[in-house]
Amino acid sequence: MKLLHQNHQLHQDLVLPSYPSRSRLFCIKPIGIGTQLTESLIGFTTRLSEAHCLPSGVLMEREVAPTIAKIHGGGNLHKIYDHTAALNGTGVMALSLASALEKLSGQINLHLLTLAPWSELMPSRRLLRRNRAWCSFCYETWRITEHIIYEPLLWSLDAVKVCPLHHCLLCETCSHCHQKNLPLAWHSRPGYCSKCHDWLGLQPGNSVNNLKNCTEDELRELAWITNSVGDLLASTPSLPLSFTKEILAQAFRVHVNLASNGNVAEFARQLQLPRNTVWLWCNGKNLPQLDTLVQVCYRLDRSLIEFITQEPKQSIHVNVTNATTPLKSKPKAKARVFNMENLEQQLEAILLNHQCPPPPLAEVARQLEINEKTLFRLFAEMCRAISAKYDKFQKALYYQRIEQSREEVRQAVIKLYNEGLYPSEERVSQLVSRPGYLRYKQVRAAIEETKLEFSIQRIDSSTI
């Protein structure tokens, strides 16, 4: 009895071990955080989809999109193909995707795979490449050494032109199909072309350095810029402060004091920049783009992280002799003057035209050689009417195709019955011209309706 009591007490004292909650997706670890070659969030997404043996587009639309619940957040690839570079950037798209993948994979701090920590200092204009870039030497080396194939965040930056390891120009065109890749496409895979699906690593016998046309000064400048930007990314997890626009303005004021005794005009003259531009930077009224900022740092012989953190230095001299890229602000594009009356007449003609099918607003803008957003801003009501006309036609076309598919399904079911075969959905799909339309419940319902109708006819005929 005493032994039973002891066992009962022992069971009461037992505590269930705590296990971490299961993640919906594999908890794969990001690569290279805290180094120059920190993995990008897009690269992490493609590796995650490859681990699940899924195309990246399927992973994004079936798993990520319901978690983000925002179209602009990057879940629907079909709608953001031209803007997928922003998934590595500084804005809401990058943060939404990072947050969604953290929930699904159980990983934390995925925002470090983006430029979001530097959102206060990096304007989005010309920050990221519009197309995917890669180093063929890195891919081939990683493949030979059985290293995980991935895409560093550094490769996605527009200011970075060369690989920090192999000092060769980053590639943007597939050597097999001669096409460019979007940063994230439906069939994106690390190390492979998303168009032809061939390997992007160095091809046998192709060991020619693609920097042969660069001078020594150009090569030194490109390598310096790459290392400087890479050091900035490497320092992201360890920096205690969140950098603001004011910190960058203060950094400019400190370096103006060191280089020209506080004379903004003299500092601007040495950099060959407009005085007003530098004054706006010094007062936090404006921010230089990353490529411009890193060029300024190159002339001051200060790395980006040294410039931003204002590391002490006795004296600084602006040196433009070794710089191969001119540092001049580009003149603003002249505002385009539109013939408003002529534009309005053309829009009216398109709206009243009975062209079938009616053109979408994007096509109208192309015909008129004007930006779609500008056209909408100038003639909002007429643009809405053109879009409504197009939507109405597409809706009517949709219902017409549904009805045609229902009739095809009905004929297929009758044919199968007459051949003595059961009209399963698989057999019906082999007889119709649009089997994909069976995903619509109205079309699938036609199978049951025809089966019921056929059964009634058989009962009626048997009673006669």
C-alpha cells in the first residue's frame, strides 16, 4: 500500500516536458547573417520553397498570401512581378513577407535579410536592381564544395557591381537562354535560371574574367564600393542604434567641419556637387541615394559605416583624382506638356468606340504614349469609365465561358452514359475543351444536374 502511494505521489510530481510549437514550414536557418554575404529574404524564400519541393509561386500564393492578407504585401506574385525587388527593400512589402515567414517557419529576425533596418537612411529610388544578379564563380564554388546555394542580399543592391570574393562583374543575363530573371519569379530556384531552368554557375572552360575591359582604377573603385556596402550589411545585427535621418545629417556636418572647416560651399565644390544639394543633406532636408552616398565616402576614403557612425579621424581630405565615376547631380527631367484638349478627344473616341474587346486602361495609355498613372490623374472620370467598360466585358465573357463549359460537361456526361461508362469528373475532364473550368462550382454542378436528369429520363422511359 505504501509503495502504491509512493508511485501515485511520483506520478503527480511528474511534469510534462515542454516542446517548442511546430512550425507549418521547415525551420531552415538563414545564411551569413552578420557577414557581407548575408542572405536575402527573396533567396530565403526560394530556398524554403525548394525544401518543400514547391515552385516559389505556389509557396507564395498558398502559404504566404493568406498570412499576409494584403495584396501589396507581396503574397500574390502575379500582381507584383515587376516589383518583387521590393521584397528585399526597406518598405512594408519586405516587412510583411519577413513577418509572414517568421510565423510560418518559426525563424526570428528575418527582417535582417532585408534593408528594412536602414529604411531611415536609404531612399528607395535606385536602391535595388530591377533584375536578379548573381556571381557564377560563387555558384560553381558552392556547388563543388557542397555548400548551400543561396542568394546574398548584397547582389540585389544597384550600387554593387562586382562580387566581393571573386572581383568579377555580377551577371544579369542567363548564358543559356540569354534572358534576364526577375528577382522572384514563379519558378525561381537558387542557382538556376527561372526562365530556362539551367544552372547559372560557371560553365566548363568559361573562366574569362569579365572585368578585362575595366581599368585598374575602375576595378579598385568597384571593389571598394562593394566592400563598403558589404561591411554596412554585416554590421546591421550588431549596431545598437536605430539610425535616423538626423544622424546622417550630423555625419555630413562633422565631415564638412573636418574637410573644409564647416564651409558647405567649399565641401560641395570639392565633391563637384551643387551647394544646395549638400546643404540639404547637412540639414536633414534630403537624403542622398545609396550610390551617391557611397561615392562621397569613396572620395573621403571613409567606409559607409565609418561615415555614418562618425568614427573620429584627425583630418579628412576630399580626393577626386582616383574616382572614375563623375559625382554630379542629374538635372531634373523637364515636365512634359500635354495637349489636354487633344487627349480628351482621343479618350472620348476610345470610350465611345464599339471595339470588341474594349482595350484596358493600360493599353489605352500605351496607345496615347502617356503614363497610365498620369492619364488617370488628368482624366480620372473618363479613365474609370474605360476601366468599367473593360471590366463589364470581361465579366460577360466569363459568364459566357461558364455556360459553354456547362453545356460541354452536359454533353460529355450523356456521351459517357451512352457508352456505358460512369461519368466521373476525371472522365468528363478528358472530353471537354476547358478541363480547368471544372474548378468552378457552377461547371462541376452540371455533372450532378445531368446525372439527375438522365436518371429521371431512364425512370420515365422504364415506366412507359
